[in-house]
Amino acid sequence: MRLGDREVVPLVEIEVRAPARARGGPALALAYRRAMPVAVIERRGGKERRVVIPDATGQAVRGIVAVGAIVWIVLWIVRRRWSNDR
Amino acid sequence: MIDEQILKAMTSIQEAASVKQAFGEPRTVGDRTIIPVAAISYGFGFGYGRGTERGNGGTTPGREGGGGGGGGQVRARPVAVLEVTPERLRVEPIVDASRIALAGIALGAWSVFWVTATVRKVAGRRAPVPR
């Protein structure tokens, strides 16, 4: 898109699962499509600059999930190492 | 036939998740232009089945029947705002504090549960065996 003397080019990551189903028998079809903005390229006066769009909420939630997974793995090792169940 | 029509409809609706939806219409306020940015997701699913009743011990065909159902979801989650001024282009991320807080609370509950379970198990091992 053009904004005054500059051009802004959006970059989007698109993830697609096309609808499909097996032939014959009961039909079951699932499909999804996701468009995630990744960055914009700003072109101005012959110069080009890439600006990343961070998914702050997504990163925070993924970080929390990762911490939860690490906690579980560490405690699982502790339980296996120091319990009577072996 | 019906399922093929639904598949076509699903495909056409899905095409909507594109750059145009992820980057909203630019709005100019004074010398600044604001562009909302969102993550868009579409999901659909359906199932359909047919069957024939067997009459007279399977010798004659009976009644036919069929049924199906489906559902879908469209979601738009704000990710950031692009602020374009005569000097520069700036990205202002949008933080969903409620979602992060909810994830943090879930992590706290998860950790308390597993730490308690682990301590009880390990402490049980070390407890003296009654004679």
C-alpha cells in the first residue's frame, strides 16, 4: 500500500489445510486457514527497511507453556529418581 | 453431492483469510496513519453419513437414511498497530494481558499440583516403615 512518499508491503504467513475427505463411507472433512502477519517492508527514497511485527501475546503464552512443560519434565525425573515405584 | 457443495463452500470462505484481512484499512489522523494488524484464522469441519436398513433378514432392501452436521469458527486476534508518521514507521504490539494472566494462573496451578504430588511421593519414600 502506498502512504505518501513511501510504500508499505505487508508480509503474511498463511497456513492452510485444504478440505479433503476419504472416498466412500461416511464423509468427514476438516479444514482451516490461518493468516499471521510477520513483517512489513517500508520502501522510501530508494531505501528498503524491514520491520518485524512481534506477536507479543502469542510469545508470552508460548513461553508460559514451555515453562510448564519444563516444570513437568523436571518433576517427572525427580519422581522417577527418588520414589519407591521403580 | 451435498458434501461436495459444502467442500466448495468451505474452500471459498477460507480464501477470505488473506493479507487484506490481516492488515486493516489505513486510517489517517492528522499527519499520522494507523494500520491495524490482526491474526485471522478460519476453521471448518463437517461429517456426513448414509445408511440402508436391511429388511426381511437382509433379502430385500429397506429404507434409506442419512444425516450430517458441521461447524466452523472465524477468529480475528489483534496483534499490533502500525503507526506511519512523516518521519518513520513504527510497530506498536498489542498485549492481551487477560490471556497472559490466565496462562500464568494455569501455570501456577499446574506447578503447585505437580510439586505437591512429587513432594508427597518423595517424602513417602523417606518416611520410616512402621513395624
